[in-house]
Amino acid sequence: MASENPEQLDSMINRAFGSCVIKEKIAIGGFGTVYKAFDEKLDIPRAIKIFHPHLSGEKGFQKRFEIEMRLLAQLDHLNIVRVISAIEEPDCTGFTMEYVEGKTLADILEEQGAFVVQESIDIFTQVAKSIAYAHNLKDQIIHRDLSPDNIMIRPDGVVKIMDFGIAKTIGSEKVTQTGIVLGKPTYMAPEQFEGTVSTFTDQYALGIILYEMITGRVPFDAESPIALYKLHLNEEAITPNEINDQIPLYLDKIVLKAIAKEEGDRFDNVDKIVEALNSRGTSSKSVENKIPSLMVDVSLAIKDEDFEKALSIVNEVLELEPSNKEALAKKEEVHKLKRAHERQDILEESFHQAIAFHEASMNEEAYSYVQDFFRISLMYPKSATVKRHQNTLEKKMPELYQKAKEQTSDEWERVDHLAKIGKKLFQRDNFADALKKFEQALEINPYYEWLTKLKKLCEKKIKMAQVAENYRDGIIAIKNEDYENALKSFEIVLQLYPQHKEARKYKKMAQNELDKVARNRSELESAYKEALDLYEKWEFTSAISKFERVLELDETNLEAKMLLSESLARSDDENKIEEIGFFYNQGMTFFKGQQWQKAIKCFDRVLKYMENHKGALEYKSLAETKITQQKKLEDSFQEALEHFRNSSYTQAVNALEYILAIDKNHKGARQYRALCEELRGLGPETANIN
């Protein structure tokens, strides 16, 4: 974007447009500056957007502006910022619009991170309905630049969409240059990077926004638009539920469908997204009526010991109502019953396999199954079935039974010993060593559920310790201005705990600082390159200011210091510099006017004072080349005329085409070629012309 003129921007303050007087600047965007104004007649605040000055000079801008103002005037929706009037002045172009008090969605996301699910849906539904309204107009309007930056949320919760200023009517005349990509890359559909814009690209942006609202982050992030394009085109987004397991699966499906790679895989229109959200991905049957029926089905499935079916139905209920306490309790109950049922199945399997192998005289295999039986039976010390099976095994294979019993008793002692050590280590907050002890105990007997719970608790504690450690390292790195390591630390925190709001905030801070360093480095390199170029051309006065800027950005740059010193010394010889500048500029004037000989004389004068003057050497060489080329063209033209006089039209045309290949605007060559083409059609080329 071209740099803005501060004086021009400042001059807008207190300027009147009709009855509206500008009071203060609110924000600067990619297309213009937004001001807060006051309508003195109506006694209400207004907002005024003034397009950046460089835009009005672009080809087709005026036509684009007129079309956009007519489009904006059509928009009449509660959730769209209303346009009041157009502004067309000799020195500025823009429009007056409704003033909205509040914060942008981008600011809120940065401050607080992800929204709770229902709040996300409430806000998003307002956004989606306004976009659907614009899409459904007779002269269909596409926003093309949807992002959290242009979604305002008032204190009363009403959403207002801004910046329909780059929308266009579908099928209308193209007034933007071919290939221009409008929009913010983070929220752009794959096809929009390639210049294709439709209602489906707005839908894709809406999907990205909803993803960010419920997870606190965008699905694709990269340092450059090209890298982002590749991610949007090729990479599948992590499902929101993987980031936050409180996100219902129906919402997962809606978001992922809206950001599908292919247009045909998305919703037919934005209205369909709103319908899916209202029905929570189900039919139109009300949620209130459906849940009680589903909970009855859960109980029936549990009664039939069809635990997979029971879990499936419970998950369906939780998709409809994630906070349903009865469903959450049932889900935990089903998991316990399922685990118990699985253990009982293993118990029965071990018992029957032990009997079968013993009867087949395969005692080694039988012993292995008896061991498994004893390991699981420890979970059910009062079970009548277990006691009955134990009696059967003892009668049928007393030696194996006794050996397995003793072995299991030894294992239990080792497990108990390891568990006690693990608990002590856990109480001392030595979670890593405690985890090892619990894992060793579970290797001996993997069927102890209480050991599994302790193991999971250890893993959680270790994870939170890693979160705390990396968060602390990140904070220290921020204080030490080591933003690269700070960014790494906070990224680890967010990988372990995506909902960590403070880590998200500090990660953004570190990223901003790194971006600032990168911008400064880029500016430093650019300023140094420009300064060096000016120095080599002996434009020392201009070079001095550039070298000074380099040293502002990097005061340790020794080369810049040395060249600044030399530039200051050489700038003292002003007469010489002025003469060099005068003859160089005069030479450039002659060069542009194709007065090659005069240009060469001027450049020779420059080189007399400064034999290594880069510009003079370059343009003198070009002028000499032009003279040589001009001489060749003149010789070729004379040759062509000679062929013409001798009625050798084909040879004449060849010579003339050689000239036109070098200079397509050569008037004489164009005229004689046309004449030769006509004469060649009248008869033999050797015929005389009377």
C-alpha cells in the first residue's frame, strides 16, 4: 500500500462534508481511513470513510466507486452498517455511514480467545443472516473481504458488518484489473487466491470465522500469502473438537462443510448454514422433544448390554445439548459398564480356554490362561461366578491352579509395592517417576482400573507441569526480549492446552515483536541498498539521509557509518555535485527525447568529473547502442527503397519487415511495406511502373 500523507490526513479533522464535521480518526484500513464525525443538523454521530489518495488515481477507480455506492445504497439490514451518502470532492472520495459503538470481533478474540459455543452461534448467526440477505438481493452482492476485523459487536450484542465497499454485482462488468485478489488471505477460499469470487467464497470466510470463534485460532496460519494458499488448497483443517472437546460434533460438521476445498462440497447457500445451526444438524423436530426419547433409547440399549449403541445415542444427545447432565452421567455409566463387561468376557474366555487346553494336555497354554483368570478375578473378590470357576479349576487342575494362584499372589505383592512407591512419589510431586512405577505395575497386571486412573492422573499432572514450565520460560523470554524462544514456548503451551488464554495473548505479542523485527530488518536492508545506490551515483545529499536512517535502525552498522562520513565529506564540494547533477539530468532529457548525440555529450561531461558514475555510464552506452541501431535502420531503409525502385518488392518487404521488427512505429517502413504488398499483386515483380 502506498504511504499516506500525514498532512492530508490531519487536514480532514474539523472538515465538513454536508452537515457532518469530522472530529477524530478511528482506524486505517487497506482501502481507506475511517473517521468519527458529528451530524450537526441531526445531532448524532456518524462515521466517514475516506479512500486512500493513491486509489483515486488507479485506472477504473471512479467507475468502481460509482458502482459500489449504488450497491451499498441497496443494503438495508439490521446487521449491516448503513450508508448515508457518497462523498466526491476534488481531493478526496468516500462516504458517510452509520456510526457503530463497540468493538470488532478481532479485538474481542485477541482479548479473550475463544467464545463459548452458544455465544459463538448467536453472534455468527447474525453475521450469516446479513450475508445471506446480501446474497439474496435481486442484484446479488458478495462481500469478498469477510474477516473478524470488519465485524463490529455493539455493547447490546447486536452485530454490524462493515466494508461491503469492495463487493460487486455478480455478472457485472469487471472494473478491477484481471488477477487482482481482494480479501485477507487467512480467510480466503482456495479459488479466491486464483481470482474467482462467488457466494461460496463468502461462505468459506464465514466458516473460517466460526472456526476461530469456537477454537480461538484459525485453521491455517503461515507467514506469506503463497504459503497460506498452499495450506488452504492442500491441507485438511484439524477438527474443532480435537482442539476443544466441548465443541459438539454437529458443529464440527457444519464448520468443516463450510470450509470444504471444493465449492460443490460446501453448503448450497449461507441460508443452509443458518438452518443447520438452528436445528443443530438434525431435522426440524425440536430438540426439547427429541432428547427425552433418546434418553429412553439409551436405557434400553444398556438393558440389552448393547453399549456401543448406548454410547452412540448418548453422543447424539450431547451434540444437541452439550451440557445435558443426565447424558453426561449416562455416558460415564456406559463406559464403566462397558469396561466391566469386557473384563467379564475376558474372565469367561480365560476360564474356558484354560479348561480346553488342559483337556488337550496343553498344560503350558492352560497355565497362561489360568494366570489371566486369577489376574482379572482379583477385581471381583465377592463374585459367585468367580468362586464357582475357581472351584472348578482347582478340581480339574490342582497343580496348575495352585501354581497360578501363588504366581498371582507374588504379582499382587509386586504391584502393591510399586503402587505404594508410586503414590509416595506422586505425593512428593515427582510425577515422572510415579508414572514409571504405575506403568511397571500395569505391565504386571493391566486389569487394575484404579492403577489406570492413577497413571492418567500422573500424565495430566506432567502435562500441566510442562504447561507451567513452558509458560514460565515464555514469560522470562518476553522479559528478556527473546521473542523467538518466547514464541516457541507459548506454542508448546497451546499444543498441550489450547484453551490457555494468557499463552495465546503472549504468543501474539511475541509474534508481533518478531514481525516488527523482521519489518525493521527489511527496512534496514532496503534503506542501505538505496543509500548505497545513491552513493554510487554521487547523489550524496540524498544518500546522507538514507545512511542516517540505516544508523537509526542499526547504530552498530560500521559500513553505513563509514559511507555516511564519506558522503558528508564529498557533499562539501557542492559546485562539482551541482554540475554533475545538471549535466546528468540534461543528458537524461536528451536521452528521453531520442537526441542521442547530445545525450552522449552530457554524459561525457559527467564522466569527466566522475569516471565511475553508474547512471552516466549506463545511459551513454544505451545512447551509443541506439545510434548504431539507428544507422542500421537507415541503411536497411535505403536498401529497401533501392529494391522498391527496382520493382523487387519481395526483397523490399523483407528489408522493411526487418526494420519493423526493431521499430514497429517506423512510419516510412509501414507505408512502403503496404505499398509493396499491393504492387506484388499486380503482376511480375520485374514489371515497370509507368
